[in-house]
Amino acid sequence: MTTTEPSNRPVTASGTFTLGEKVVHRLGYGAMQITGDGVWGEPADRAECIRTVRRAVELGVDLIDTADSYGPEVSEDIIFEALHPYPDNLVIATKAGLVRVGPGQWLPVGRPEYLRQQCEMSLRRLGLDQIDLFQLHRIDPKVPADEQFGALAQLVEEGKVVSVGLSQVSVDEIKAAQAVIPIASVQNLYNLTDQSSADVLDYCTAEGLGFIPWFPIAAGALANQGGPVDAIVHETGATPSQVALAWLLHKSPVMLPIPGTKSVAHVEENCAAAMLQLTGDQLATLDAAVA
């Protein structure tokens, strides 16, 4: 496995990015999985989830992404239990705008009063005076978009939120939001098997916006025996997940992958991906395979 120099904080090898008003390392941690099945209710092993979150920070993670709807509330509660009082450099990004009615069920609600309520509740659950990055989980098609963006702008003005992000949006929707409030980041589906947001990544790269790919470690058939990811696994000794993350980190300087897990062993594996140095030929092979 070709890596940078070994480190007990491997995430630092991912480089840094200025997200809002704080500098973070580009490989973060996604806290959706520290819940029950269907992202609903308590996890089967809460103690292991707490150990996992703490281990991520020990390995250099200073960007944790969560949402009020993960559980709901469970993910934010576990983050508080695991890490509060927080290190000064830690950015906890949370989201509002989706409500839960059962396992695997998500419904958009973007009414300004609801977004405000959820911001206040996230502040309380996380034990924060301000949310460093507050993201609109989805634009609610039943509510004028400017009203949703305006609600976020008001939260910034009041000092409850430092920076604002969007999730699963188009370039035109980002531009519409930017007409109302500065946008710090965009969180869209993007990985080796799905580059449908390539135009959004290009826009974020040009504008200097953080791009947070959700579901980042999918490799699909590329990791099958004889596939390009499998070949690189054999060449480097890395795992398919590490190859997928290393490819993402190379795609753009604004890329901020947030692989999630509820296992200490898996968080250690994911964080080690920051140290994987893919060769030009390996990157070209992956790019050709996903083109």
C-alpha cells in the first residue's frame, strides 16, 4: 500500500479546506449510521457507536456531518454524549428539512418556522451556542425556495448559524440560494458508481464551495473480481473503500468525503484512506471506468 508517512492521525494527510469560518481536514465522518435500521431509532450497540465517534476524532477527523432526522435525534444525541465538550477545531455540520415517519421514510418540510424550530432543537441536543454549518436537507417543493433560504439567512443574522449549506441540489438551485445568502457547501450523491452531480462538483470547484459527497464509498461492479478497483486493491493492499475515497479526494480540492460507520474497525479503515496515494495510471484507469 503506497502511503504518505505513517501517522497516528492519518486524516491529516487528506489536506485542508476552509469551510465557512473554520479550516477542516478534507476527510470527515458521516454520522447517519450511528442509528438503528432504516436510520430509525437507537443503534443495536450504542456504546460501540460512541467509541466510533471518539475514534474518528482521535484519528484526525474535525468535520462531523449529522442531521436532526438521523434517528431522528439519535445521531446528534450520541455525538453530544461522545464528544462534549468539543475540541475547539471540531466542526459539527447538521441538517434540517426532512421529517421522519418511520424507518427508511423521509418527507421534506421547509416551512421557515419548522427550520427555525429544528435549528433551536439541534443547538440544544448538540450543546452548542452556534452551528458552524447548517444545511437545508432538501428544498421543499411545496414552499417557495426563497422563503427557505431566507429562514436560513435570518438564523445566520441572529448568530445561531455561522454558515449555510445545501443538500441534493442543482446548479440553478445553488445560484438561487446564493442570491439570498452566501453558501458554504453542497452535499450531493457522488461516488465511483454515480457522477450524476458532476456539473454541481464543477460549479463548487469553480466557486470554492465545499462539496460533500454522500454515499462516498460505493464501488459497485468496479470492485468485482478483475474490475479496476479490484486490480488497484491487489496492487496497493488497500481496501475497495479506501480506493474509492482516495479517488474522491483526488477529484477536486473542494471534495470533502464523509464516510460513515458504526464500527471502530471500519472508521480506522476509512480514515487510513487519506494516506493512500494512487498513481497517475491508477487514477486514469478509474476515470476511464466511470466515464
